[in-house]
Amino acid sequence: MSGNKELSAEMSFFVYLLEKYAEYKDSDVPQILKRFDESGMTEYIMQMYPMYHTERIENAFYDIDRKMRK
């Protein structure tokens, strides 16, 4: 087993986004993660990393909200 415990840039950003999105929604991280996982948003967010990490985090929130409503 490798001793390297560093997260990828994508995963580090996902954790950051998850924490900030939970704050934005006045919710907690486990609840938000469950919603993301159940709706397929976790994979979507990871795929959107190239765009999300270069924009304001609020733009990601608006996009996630829009996708979750569909």
C-alpha cells in the first residue's frame, strides 16, 4: 500500500465545494453528500472540475441547483 495520502486536485476541490455548498444551503456535509450521491451529482461535479475550479464558487452552486431541479 502506498504511503502517499494526498488527495488529487479534483478530490480536494470536491471536498472544498461540498463544505461550501453545505454552508450555502444551511445544511450539513453528510446530508449534502447523500443528496449528491443519490442524484448522480457527485460524478457530475467531478467531471465539471475543469470549469468549476476556474470560476466563482457561486457559479458552481447555481449550476448544481439547476441540475438538481431537473
